[in-house]
Amino acid sequence: MTSALCPGSFDPPTLGHVDIIERCAAVFDRVLVGIVENPSKAPLFAASERQALLEDVFREFPTVEVATFQGLLVDFAGSQSVDVVVKGLRGVGDFEYELQMAQMNHELSGMDTMFIATNPAYSYLSSSLVKEVARLGGDVQKMLPANVYAALKERM
Ligand code: ADP
């Protein structure tokens, strides 16, 4: 059985995240979505709220689990016995950062990282930009799962 960890902030989860996790679930026997708890970054949604939103999005995917974690990604990955970390790549900006992270994580623990190229329909999407646009009154409905859009509207 092969298992993958899809880590991120998911504050909030977008359709770009959902696409990567779904494609990951089509390849791996088990997918663990790991939500980074980073209270110092003052997230819009608490980690437990992000977890509930993602659990709702993936409720019909029996092989997808959602958990939160603090600390080093490789420590969490090791404690959950995952085989590989999977990340989405939107463009060269992601690539430069993710390459460095992947090499650091491999150096720290031997854990490999695999990349899935973004669906071009979502390559412009990031959680931070969605929040900024929503704050300024822009329409972000098409960019989010329905439950996330509802939660964001309420939070704003
Ligand atoms: P963001 O950059 O949107 O704040 P996260 O830190 O939650 O996202 O990212 C988690 C993972 O999801 C990263 O691997 C990131 O590259 C990927 N990701 C985020 N948005 C997209 C997207 N629109 N398409 C593909 N991958 C994405």
C-alpha cells in the first residue's frame, strides 16, 4: 500500500488544492492531507476549521484523510508512515521554493517529494490572493468548493 502526504496551509482550501488532492487519490492507495497549524501567521480559519472544511469536501473519498500538524513536515510524515510528499506546482515561483524544500526534506529524512503540475484552469489560484480579493469585495465563488465559499462569506 502506498501513501502520500499533501501538506499545506489550506487557509482556505481552493479548487486548486482539491484538484491536486483528487489526482493524488487516483494514484495512491491512501492520501493524507496535512494542514500546517501556524497560529503565529494569524490564519483566517483555525486549523480545526480548515480540517472540517476539507473533511466535508472529501467525505466521499474513503482513501483521503485530513489531519493537522505542527513542527517539521518530515517528522509528521514519518509519524504517519507516508511514503512520499506530493505538492502542486503552479509555475516557476512554486518550483524554485518547492525544489529547495524537497531537497531539504530529503536531506533531513530521506523522504521524497513528487510534484503534480497544476490544472491550468487553477494555476492563478492561491489562498492568499483569494482572501485578498474576497476582502475587497471580489467574487471568488468559482474558485472555491461550495462549503468553503459559504464559510468565507460568513467569516468576511
Ligand atoms: P497557497 O500557496 O495557496 O497558500 P498552500 O500553502 O496551502 O497554498 O499550498 C499547499 C500545496 O498546494 C502546495 O503544494 C501548493 O503549491 C499547492 N497549490 C496551492 N494552490 C494550487 C493551485 N491553484 N494549483 C496547484 N497546486 C496548488
